[in-house]
Amino acid sequence: MGMRTMAQQAHEASAPGPCRQALANLTPRKSSNAYLAFNSLLTTHADKGEGYASHARDVSDISVSALYGSVYDEWLKAMRPSDKDTRILDVELDGPLVTGTGNASVIDFGITLHPTYGVPYIPGSGIKGMCRRAAHDPYNVNGDKLTLEQITVLFGSTDDKAPDRGYITFWDAWLKPGQAKPLQQDILTPHHPEYQATGTVWPSPSDDPNPIPFLSVKPGTRFTFALSSPEAPEFLPLAEKILWYALEMYGVGAKTNVGYGRASRPEEDR
């Protein structure tokens, strides 16, 4: 067999292999992982408006994998080593939810999706921040402002001289199984984009609105929150009260000033 020419070798190297061919034919609607589809399968940046909106719609149409229920059950088992030092709370969104808007994203707004399972979740750091803010509210659920000692026990201290991590662990909130398509395409529409961006040009009725598509979690979606404190379980009832108050009054994630991220107990648990 004669030696192949350099041209033949170059052609073979550039020809798409089976994996590349499969990736070329993959679209968000054929994917089972919303995280991978959202971050890897946008075809073009040419038409940002409709192109981004179409991409968000395609990703929102992806169903949660049937295997996710088994993973959730294992997580729930791991969260319940003892009912004495752990609180498990089912929560239902009263409005839409969006977390991770500042994440790196192929479109203008990011969203927090689990890289392995492709489902939305709420990071524990955001839950803790929301609760800490509510704990400083003088009109919180206890009807009185919490003492500095209580706040330090619950959330820790950033004091350089006496740092403390706090005794309550705020775990990531997981999507409750049984919700086939928790995502939706959403729209943010600045009506005076130049004024809002720079503040140097007065808004005018002739300004063109600028619709910006993004992904959010649908109202009515349910998440499971988990709090634990093996070292000081006596503080869990107070932490739970603050969590419910924070979800109902403040909301978690971004855009909470316009009603996003508010949540409450499911109707059957009230």
C-alpha cells in the first residue's frame, strides 16, 4: 500500500468525525440537560433579539430527566441523618425566580442550573444572605429586632478579631421532582435604554424599548430547602421562622424588588 499524500492526510484530519457530526446535529430540543443546552448549543449571535429569545424558548422546553427523582431521593436521605438537627422544608414559588443573572452566559442574562442534572436550584449562599438581611429587619417574624449574639450564632461573624462561621448551615435548595418543565422564557424591557445606561440623556416618549430575553423559573415551581445544625439544634426553629419570613417578604435571587423570588408554604401545608 503506497504512502498517502500530504493532501489526503490534511483532508482526513479536517473531515468531521462521528462525535463532531453528532454535536453538529444536536439542538436544545434534542438535549436532556438544560445546563448544557443553554451554555453550549446557541447557534448564532447574529440576531440577538429573536435569536436569544428562540434559544431561551428551546431550552425552557427541555423536560427534567426521569433519573433526577432518584438523585433527589438520595440527596434527601443524606440531608436527614437525624430529624433532631435538620429541617426539611417544601417551598412553592409565588412568582417567577431568577438566580445567577451575573453568571457568564451566552445571552445577556445568566441563570443558575445544575451542571450535572440540568435543573434549576437555589445556592445556599443566596439563601443565607436573604435570611441574614431579614434577621436585621426590626419588624421580623419575632416582632422584635434580633440581638447581635443571636445573629452571630445563626449566621456567623466577619469580625477580623473574632471570626465565626455560625451554627446554621443553609444548604442548596433542590428542585422537587414531578415538575416536567420548570423553566420559562422571560423578558426584561428597558423603555429608555440610553437614559438607564448612562443617565446623561433625558428619557423621551420616542425612545425605542429594548426587549431582553432571559430564562427564569415558573411561578408555582417547588423547591426543597434544608437547614441543619448538629452543634446547636435549639436554634433551628428560629432559623426556620426567619427563612419563611425572608421568602415571603424579601424573596430570593435577582429582581426581588419587582416580585421575583417570593415564595411560601404549599397550600396543603398551610
